[in-house]
Amino acid sequence: MEINPTYRANLTMPVNPVAKPDDQTAITRSVVSAVRAVNKAQLFGDNRELSFTRDRDTHKMVIRIVERQTGEVVEQIPPEQVLRMMQDLQPTRRAEKS
């Protein structure tokens, strides 16, 4: 099934893996702008929205599709189990557990 938005936005943005703090701010603003455009276009339906957050333990970006009314997470990338495995594999975490 193909869903064509009534509002088209440029959802691509360049990603620089070695971004400076000022560059990171610009990238964050671009992500926020893209997420707002996707949500405005209702690409995931009337009752769902896209959200981008940063996991506080692993500092990795997390993409979620959330039910607007209930706040229930419908889909998450990467899944919570993967984030916890990444957290366990971080060198500082392994040293603390020893």
C-alpha cells in the first residue's frame, strides 16, 4: 500500500559523522524540522506521529512511531532490547560492573 502525502517536504539531510557542536545544533534543527514536516503531512495516519529522541544511556538516536492519544509506542528503531545490549557493551559500563 502506498500512501502519498498531500504535503511534500524535503526529508533528506546531509549527515556529517564528525560534526562540531555548532554543526550538531544545525543538524538537530534540521531533524526537528523534518519530523514536524512528516507529522504535518500525517504520513503515519491521523492518530500517529513520528518522534526522534536520543537515548540517555547510549546517546544513540531513537526513532519512534507513537499513538498521539495514548502515547503508546507502536514501533521503535532500534528496539529497546538492542539499546540495552549496546548499553551493556559500552566500555565504561563493563568497567563499572567488574
